Amino acid sequence: MKSKPAELSSGLVAVKGTATPSADMPGRGVVVPALAAVPPAAVPAAPRRAVPPRVAAAKSPVREAAPEPEKEPNLTPLNFRIPASFRREFRTYAATHDLKLNELLRLCFEGYRKQNRD
């Protein structure tokens, strides 16, 4: 048995540009009295994530100005699956050495080719 679709009433259909905030919502720039009374020191800071010991112990080498990579307008995605532990290490290494993930992958590939004389 096929059910027929529900009827749409004009009250359910949104019209672009006619949305309004609810009556109890404060506008932009309005100070909410409950939050204004709280001194900034009383607001707890967000907890910091612990740095893994091997990352904290590793000394970050001083990077010389790397040559600016060429801007390639035709970038395409490279998708493959890797173990979660390798992904975490790769991302951590890139972050500690101030590299983008694709830059680190390109440097790894160039090093591999140089090592194998390709």
C-alpha cells in the first residue's frame, strides 16, 4: 500500500529573505546580563591536549627557507587507506615541522626517488 505525500501548507514553506529571529533571542552586540557578570578569570580555559612524549622529546630542526612550491592549478585528490597510527604520526610530524600534509608527502616521494636514483 502506497502512502501519499503530506500536503504542504504555506506556513511550513520558507521563503528566502523573510526569516526573523525569535523574540527572546538577543541581537548582535547585545551583552547578555548573565554572562556579563562573570569575570573572565572565572571562566575555565579549554583543556589543552597532551603532547605525546616522543613529540615533546623530539627536537624540531631549524628549517631554512624552503623553496616555494610551484602553484599547481590542477590539484586532484589522492585517496587511499592507511593505519590510524601511521596517520597520527604523519599528521603530528607535519604539524611539528610546520608542513602541510601534501607538502610532506611530496617531500617524502622526492626523497624516495632520490634514494633509489629514479
